[in-house]
Amino acid sequence: MPNNTPKAKQLVILSGKGGTGKTSLCAAFAQLSSQAGEGNHAVFVDADVDAANLSLVLQPSLGQPNEFWGGSLAKVDPALCIGCGACVPVCRYDAIFPDPNRDDQVHWVDPIACDGCAACVYACPVKAISMVRQQEGNWFHSETPYGDLFHAELFPGRENSGKLVTLVKQHARLMAEETQSKIVLVDGPPGIGCPVISACAGADLGLIVTEPGLSGLHDLKRVLSTLQHFRIPSVICINKADLYPEGTLQIEKFAAEQATSIVGRIPFGEEIPKAMLQGTPITEFAPKSHPALAIKDIWENTTRMLFA
Amino acid sequence: MKIAIASGKGGTGKTTIATSLAHSLAGSIKVWYLDCDVEAPNGHLFLNPIFTEQVDAVIRIPQIQPESCTLCGKCVEVCQFHALAKVAKKILVFNQLCHGCGSCTWNCPEGAIVEIPNPIGVLEAGLTKHGIHFLQGVLTISEPMPTPIIRQLKKWKTPPAQALTLLDAPPGASCSVVETLRGADFALLVTEPTPFGLHDLKQMLGIVDDMHIPCGVVINRDGIGNDQVDKFLAEKQIPVLLRVPFSKELAEGIAAGQTLVDILPDYRQKLQHLFEEIIHLVKVSYAK
Amino acid sequence: MNIIISALEADLESPICERFGRAPYFLSVDTETMAWEAHANQATMRAGGAGVAAAQFVIDQKVEAVISGDFGPNAAGALRAATIAMYLFNDDTKTVNQAVELFKENKLANFA
């Protein structure tokens, strides 16, 4: 099992703010990594599990769904419940109350509000409440034209604790070992909370995709702080860089203050949304376009830093 | 009236629409703006509130009193999140796993647990120059859980009965979005006319359906994609309440921290009209 | 001495498991007699806190040392507090048996 091939390097792509272009960039990277003679064969992970879009561009043949079981939710057995209401004061989530569809005092747990803490289970004098494990989503191992993709779909509204992210990453790492891939490429979620933290665990390098503007800069600062907190070396690339030059200058100033490299600037171009509509990475859809050439540069700079 | 603005996909323009809506209505009614995107709150960049209040957002975590603890391990047993462990001479608490549910505290047979506040972020409040009551939650860097902050933000202050509350939701379709939407009278879903926009909009529609919240859609950056979103919404009979065409002028203005009303004053009337549509749709849904 | 090793399968010849919190099995071994027992890891079924749950299991077994590929911060904190020594696999510990032998010869690195 353990062999002498070096472990695959993990590159995580984050943004802080949503919509800056992580997924489009990741798709382009996937295509570039699969080029003949490229030598940087990669396995891909879509870690944005509640809004997973990478497969819309990479167009895989979908693997079988694997069930993902997460936490538990409380459930009242109406046959046992005596309506005493002892469960109500211990619930901090306003999730348990007399069932509005009944005219007796039998209580009911709102599955959307329930946090799964089981305080009510222990408070119930007649053991009428039990914890029921929940299927929270599915994960998939799919084949794209550029390599293996591990992705997931969390059911809408469920807790995104990062466990599903960790799971798809683990499977990707195992596949990378099996196929002796050089890179595990992780398309991260927006924000800075648990799923982002899980997405960056074990990363060798973080690439932050930002865009010029007050929101872009504000959220860049937060996600960079998060990466710094977890001691993950990071670099930045600026998407739609020419849309608001003043904003781009502010990002460059901030990056210099943080001694963080800017590995490239992608000009705004209609080719990017057009490529997305086609379901094709832009570097394949319009390889000579300005954005595609800029992305190629970014890929070269980023992989150089990844293997430095 | 509480309106939540959500999207599923990040970057479609939730904050743009939410702040623009607040701006357009501020003259005619009392507006309260709650920025629930506590991981990356941006509303303040557009509405520029002067913050006058700040409190810690806390999770109550257990503190074991060693003199009363008998190491029976009941707390470890009841904790669903493995935030407690029993070692030879004491009970350990893992703050970042703790949900603050209080179950260990209720269940300790010796009463040996007290709860202490563990700050995971801050809540801030202030007024904007247009008189909007602006509240936001900000998650502390490296803290994993946004949802408790959103819960506290919503409970922190009570808007007056006649006020309009706008809640700017986080991106995604998980529990932090659900917490933001809980109790809303209407969900305004902002999307873009692309496959990514459509995919994530469908996730959001699943949520608002489950929660029985009436909804309507804003199509932002209209023109950059295709008509799949329109076709889908027509099929499902979900109203499109506003279209904002893509334009570089708008994009630049937004990058500079301007609302739609700042950039193109026509939007004031368009958004007021949008609000009237929403009132009508809410009335209709209550009648059902 | 009693120790625990994280493993992929349920016997002494099993390949080792690099992960601690979500290892499929924990093998407890008496290094003097080589008597051993395999335990399925219940922590893998849980949503969060697998590291803590796995550490709690190891602590309850009252062993003196545990060998794995890596220990997350929560698991490490719990094991340290329980004064259970943590050791790491290396390139020569492909099976549980090999890990035990190298442990006895003091050839495994401590996890700090």
C-alpha cells in the first residue's frame, strides 16, 4: 500500500465572496492538467457541496450515488407521548412543540429547526423521543474527459458541517495515490466557515480568486486571514481585473502588504460565460482568448509554486 | 413584514438587490436591514451605517467544576457532537465542536457543569444616513459555525410592527440559509441566467417549498446567459419580479460600493414597484 | 505493555490505516504476549468529532500508547491529557505486525 511515490500536492481554490470565478477557473485548470505532456495529472474535487457546479462544466459521466449519512434528528413517537411538555424548555432551537395538526397535546419535532442535540430525548420522562439518523445527501465518483471528479450534493437545507467535504476529499486522495496523480485540485466553497475549513485542511497551497471592488476586497481579507490562521501558504489571482482598475490597485496594495503573490490577472471577457453555457472549460472553448491565455499563465505560476 | 433575499449561487447579486431595495424604500417606510451573511457580510459597504452598538455573539459552552465532578461520564455519553471526552483525571471540552445545546449541563447528575459564554463573533447595529436600522453579524476568523450567530442576530432587537425587515442571506443552500429564512414572509431569490444560476436556484426552491415560504425571482445580469432559467420559472409558475440587465456601468458602480439607485435613479421606482408586488403575493399566499 | 494500532482490517497482518479518527479498526495488542483483539471503530459512523470519539475509545481501553499515521488536534489534545503516548507509522510499517515490532525496537517516531 504505501509506496515511494511522493504524495499528491493539494491545491484549494477559494474566494471568500461568491461568484468571483472559482469554478470556471478550476474547470480550466482541470482541462490544462490533462493536456498531453503536461505531466501534472490531477484528481478533482468539488467541495462546494450545497451548490455544486463543477460538474456542470466538466460534464462527467455520472458515477453511482453513494449515500451520505450525517447527524440525527429527534422524532417523537405519538403513541408514547403524554403531552407533558418537559421537552420544550430544554430545546434551544424552538424545534419541539405541540403538534399543530393534532388537537391533543402530543408533541412534534420540526425537522428543519432540530439541531440534533438530543436534549429532549433525555428530558422525556416516558422515553417517547428517539434520535433517527438522516441521509443528508449523496456523493459521487464521476469520470470527466480530463480525469476523475469527486463531488457531492447535500440535500437542500441540511447542515453543512464539512463532514461531506472531508469525505469527498478523502476519496480523491485515495484515488490520487492509486493513480499516482501529482495534484488534488479542490474547488472550494464561498465563505470562511466549516466547509471552507474542511476544504483547506491538508492543502499545500491556497489560490484565492478575487475580483476588484469593495466586496471583493473585504472578503479577500477574511479568507486570507482564514488561510493564514491554518498556516496554509496562499497566492491570489484577480478575475475581471479590468472591470474596475481602482479596485485592482487596492487588491495589489493589500497583497503587497501581506507579502502574498499575485499569480495573474484575468481580463473580463464574454468568452467565460459563453464557455460556461457550452459546458466547456474556457481553455478548450476559446484557447486563444485573452482570459484563456491569462488562465494558462496562472496555472503555470500556481503549479510552479505548488511544487517549489 | 420580513423579506429574505437569497440565491443559492454566490455572487448573483443578493447584497446588491437587498441594499438597493432598502435604499429605495427608506424614504417611505421604516426599514430594518439584517445582514445574515455572517461569514462575509458586505451590506455595510453599500449602506454605510454608523455603528453605535456592538455585542459578542456567543455560544454557551460547558465548564466542568472539578470539585463537584465525579467523572461519571454522563456528559460524554449525552453529547451528540463528541465535544466532551473523559480522560483519567478530568473531562475535556472541545469548544469548536460544541453546539451550545446545554444537554450536558441539564444531564449532569451532580450539577457540576456551568455554562460560560464563548464568543464566536460580534453583532453590530447602527443607522444609515437614510434612516435604515442596520444590523449585522460577523463570524470570528477560524470559527466554524455561522448559524448560532444568525439566530442571535435575529433575536437581538425587535423591529417595530410596521417596519419592513430585509434579511440578506448567505450563499449556498445549507442550514445557515434556512436559519435566515425561518419566519420570513417572502423569499426574494436572486439568480443569473446561466446553468450555475439555475442549478443553485433549484436548491433554493426546494428549501422555500419545504418551509412554505412564498417566493419570487430577480434575474440579475440578464443577457449574459441563456433562457433556461426563464423557461424553468415559467414552467413552475414562479413569478419573475425584476430583471436587471448586465451592464459594465452597473458592474463598475457596484464595485465602487454604490446601490442600483445610486447608479441609475430609475431603479428607485422599479424597486418600489417590486415591493408592492411582493406585498400582493404575500396577501395572496395567506389567503390560500 | 498494551498498545493500539489503527488498521484497515481486523487482524495482525492487516495493512495499517494512516487515519486515526476514521480508521475502520483499532487493534489492541499486548506487546509481551502478542495477544491481540480487533475493535471496529464506531467513530466512523458519526457526523463530527470522530477524532474525539476515537480518542475516547482508546482512552477507555486503558492502553499506554497508540500508533497511527496522523492525529488531528482534538484527538491529540485528548490523548495528551490522558497521557497516552502517540507514535507514527513510517515506510517500513506496512502491516500492524510490522508496526508492533518496530515499536518494540523503539524505532517509531513520537508524535509531538
